[in-house]
Amino acid sequence: MEHLQNYVPRRADGKFRVTKCFADGLSVERMNDAKMARAADFSDTDQLIGLEQSPQEFHHRGLMLQV
């Protein structure tokens, strides 16, 4: 996610644009863990702001069945 954060576009005011990051179910869980571990960092870049994880359709259906 640190590598992907370098490619997230910024708006004119300097804030990150929210960018979807599609992955399988396990990778989405890892992304959640990474963002939670960095929630107390100071900068938006360190907090991984701008990347919004989303499961791909096949894995999304599986996660919905678990719920």
C-alpha cells in the first residue's frame, strides 16, 4: 500500500482523491489491518489516506454470504 500511495492523485487543495483499490478478500483484510495500524500517524500519506479497499465481485459475494 505504501507503493500504491505514491500514485494516488491529489486535488488542487493538496488533499488526496479517494481511489478504489480492488483486491481479493484476503488482500482487503490486509489493507484494513495496514490502515488501522497507521491510523495514529501524522500525515495523510503515512495514514494511507486516499486508498479505499474494495473486494472484487467474486470475493464480495463470498464475504456477503459469510455475513
